[in-house]
Amino acid sequence: MNKLTALKKSYAKVSLSLLFTLFLIPAITLVFAQYGSNQLDQEYTDIFINDARGQNQDVDKLNAFLQQNPPSSVCGAVSADMLDYQDAVCARKSELWQFHMIAKLAFWTLVASVVVLLMVLLFSALAFRNRQGQLLSLSLARPFLMIASVLEVAAQGAMLVWLSFWGTAFFTQTYYPKLVFAVGIMVLGGMFYIFKGIFKKLPPEEGIEGEVVTREAAPALWQRIDSLAAKLGTTPPDHIIAGIDTNFYVTEAPLEVNGQMLEGRKLYVSIPLLRQLTSAQADGVMVHELTHLHEGDTASGALLGPKLHRFDLYTQLMGQNVSTLVVFYPLCLYRMLFELAWQRNSREREFVADRSAATLVTPAAIVESLIKISAYASYRGEVEHALFEHKTLHEKELGISKAIAAGLPQHVSSADFISMMREQNIPHPFDSHPPLADRMRNVGHSVEEHRYAAIAAELPADSWVDLMPVADTIEQQLWQKYESDFSSVHEESLAWRYLPTGEEQTALVLKYFPPVAYTLKDGQQVEITYQGVVTAQTTEPLEWDNIKNINVIRRFGTDVLYLQHVQPNAQGKKRSEIRLPGLKKDIDGFKHILGLYWQRHQTVRALEDQAQYSAT
């Protein structure tokens, strides 16, 4: 229920933010433009009436005309006999003409914003139909929302610039060029980010850890796969990849394995999981995966994946600049609704694959394999979490696989395991795999909770690993690399966690966070250390502990570092200003290092506060 509540809050927050950013500025502009037009109408009316009185003209007749035809009413298309009147009160670029045009822009921007909102909902509804609907939805939504992005930012930017001038000029009879300039720069920045996002290149695809198992290396394994594919009536995969991750999957997206780009249909098998499954249970898992190939799930996924990735990158970029938030929230809402449709369809496809496995193998085989996979994956997560939370370096071999094998029987007999399995039965909109209870009902085979432990702890007499002569070699090599990478990541994490105390901890922190010096224009240096910032004027670090906020601002052509202190510094000031002349080329690197070291210190302090809170 907590997840569902958080999800509802997330939808509510995004929806309210969307309404706020889409409609607030046009609504304010429209109201102000209408108010300004009314004021100008009154000013023109007063001028005409006073002028008529001075020339002893018929004031009542003029007043009746002006009430019937106020000056703002002739800013649009008029008849020929009203052209002189229009030229007098609403000539092009006049004040009243500006208010009239900005009001039109605001009105049609509000209409366009409603259209954007309706199209987001329409595209989302299309995504709920099926995978083909999702592909069509994404193909249409992305260009539409990108075009809408440009138009929304341009229109609302024009309104903001106009308001920055007239908002002050109308009420105070003066204006502030710096304000107008700053707003204009912000709008141009928003346009830059939009076009940057449109033409941003996708990052290269990341490879996976594993080994390609050829037909020559494991003929019996391929024969088993071919046989199951034939029973299912589908083409067998083009490649089999063996690894040590805790899952099985199929894909038709390009995949890089050990520098080799694989195309076509690919099946990934987990050697550690295969060791836990009987041959029948593994048959059920493989039929399940082959069904995804047979039903076209992987083909549609291969088409959707790159499009979805590009959409996510664009959405992420739009959320990084305040001037593009007006387009970030429509993108974000559509993405959230699309994800809901995607996961809903994925659950349906899982049910289809489970029924296929139950029909071609047995219902018990697929259910028992799900219990075993959940047990192994959850315990491996616990073992690795405990190793990662270790507060000193791991000097010996980690032995993760051995630790899992030794502790799994005790783990599955614990109350925590049963509790974890129950939690998996709680449905959640963003879960792509259905709860175990639903999957058991789907295949017509139910297992009581008290039997979970016995099933999970059972080691098979024979398994699919026996069909793979290269399994031991592949597994050993992958575990060695995995544990080496794990130790490296753990070591770096300690550098983020240590305060430090003692030579050993200090040396480790300095390994990842060494002092970084930047030479300024006058030859003086600013040095960033894990302890704080050192300048030529201070010689001693301005310690992170006494800093609560940092900011780098370009002022009059020179970058300036502002440090806001918790307690006054040595000069009794609550803020230090460090000028950075001559860092034009290195300023981005300076900001990166400054933010990195500041974030490290914040992480250390947060962990300390958490430890103190837990102790009390």
C-alpha cells in the first residue's frame, strides 16, 4: 500500500505541475493584457472626451460611440469607415496593439495547452491497447511533443519577456532593462536546451557480462533448445549467452558480448540458477522464454527500446533547466502513463508465457522454478548487500557463490523468506511480472507457503548445466571478474563513507579524492580537498563542516565562488567570496570537482547522522 500511495502522490504531483506550468503564464498574461486594454480604453476615452469638450463638440454622441466601439475593439479587422479610428488608437506597434496581440497569443497558447494535455491522454490511451499500439503511440507522441516543446517555450518565453517590460512599466511608469535581458537570456537558454535534446545522440549500448555458447561447445544444450522450440512451433534463438546474473531472458535488440555485437534472437541463461533447477524446471523456464520469441514480444521490444531510450534522454534534459519545465511535465506525465501501459501489457505476456510452459512441460515445473529463482535471487541480494556494507576493505576472496550455496538452505527456512514471498504477492502497477499467487492461479497449480522452503532448498540430481561442458569454466571466469569489480566498487564506496580516521582510511580517501589545485590569472591557487577549500588568502581549509551552501556565479566577466558558512569564518563573515579570474577554460572542471567533493562530504555527514539516529 505504501508503494501505491507513493505512486498516486507522484501522479498527482506531476499532474498539478503540468497544469501549473502549461496554464499559469498564459493565464496571467491574458488577465493582465485584458486589464491593460481596459485601462488604455479609459485613457483614450478620457482624451477624446476632453478634446471634444475643448472644441465644443457633441460629447454625448461621442461618448455613445466610444461605449459602443471602445478603442480596443478596433485592433482586429475593421470595416473601411473605421480605418482612421483604428489608426488613431491601435496602429501597429502601439501600446494598445501590443496588448491586443499578446492577449491573442495568450489565448491561443491556452488553447494549445489544452490540446497538448488532451493529446498526452490520447497517446497514453493508445498505448494501453497492445504492443503495436505502444509503438504507434510512441512514434506519434515523440515528434508531437517535441514540436509542442518548441512552440510552448517560444510562446511563453515571449509572454515572459513582454511581462518583464510591461509589468513594471504599466504600474510604476518605468522599466528595468536588466530584468528584460535576464528573462530573454533564460528563454534563449530554454530554446537551446530543446534543440540540444532533439539532436542529442544516443550513448553507445552497454554490453553484458557473459560468454557466447556455440553449438560446437555445447551440442546437447542446443539440441534441447531446438527440441523445445520445435514443440512450441518457433525458430530457436540464433545465440545462447551464459552468465551469472540471476535471471533468464530473450531479446532481439542488438547486444554486445565481449566486444562482439550480436544480432538476431538471443537467449540468456544463468548458470548459477540452472544449478538450482531440475531439468524439468529448466524446461519450463526455457519454454516460457521461447514463448516470448514466438509471440513477438521481443521483436516489438527491440523496436520500442531505442525509441523509448531517446524519449527518456530528451525528457531528462528538459527537467534540468527551469525554462524548459513547461515541456518537461507533459513529457513526464506521458512517460509515466506509457510505463503503466507497458507494464500492464508485460504482465499479460508473462501469463501467456507461463501457460505455454505449463502446457508443454508441467504446471508444477514452472511454479517451482519461480520459487527457486526468487529464493536464490533474494538471498544473493542479501549476501552482496552485507558484503558491500562492510566498513573495511575486503582483503580475501569474496566467495559470493560459495556463501550463497552455504547459506541458502537456512535463508529459505527463515520467516524473512516467507515474508518476502508474501510481499511479492502484493500487486503494484509498475511490476512487469505478476505476483506469484496470480501466476499460480494462471497455470492451475498452487503451492502452500510451508512448502516453499523445501522446494527452494532442493538441489537437483541432474540439471541443464550437465548439457554445457563449458559451464564450469565460464562460471569461474565470470565470478572472478564480478568479485574483482565488486571489490573495486566497494573500495570506492568506502572513500565516500570514511570521515576519515587513521592513516589507512586517509590514504584510501586521498586515492579517490586527492587535492586538486587550480591556478588563477594572478598565479595564485585555489585548492579543493576532501576537507574543504584552500585559497592563498586563507592558507587553512575553509572546512566543509562550516559550509552549508556553495555556488559559482559569473559576475562582470569573472567567476566567483560563494561559500555560505554555518558559523562565521575567521574574518567574522557568514559568507566567503573567492574570485576565480582566468578559469574560463577550466571552470566546468572546477565546478565538477567542487560539486563532487562537496557531495562526498554531505554523504559522510548523512551516514554519521543516520548511525547516531539508529544508535538512539
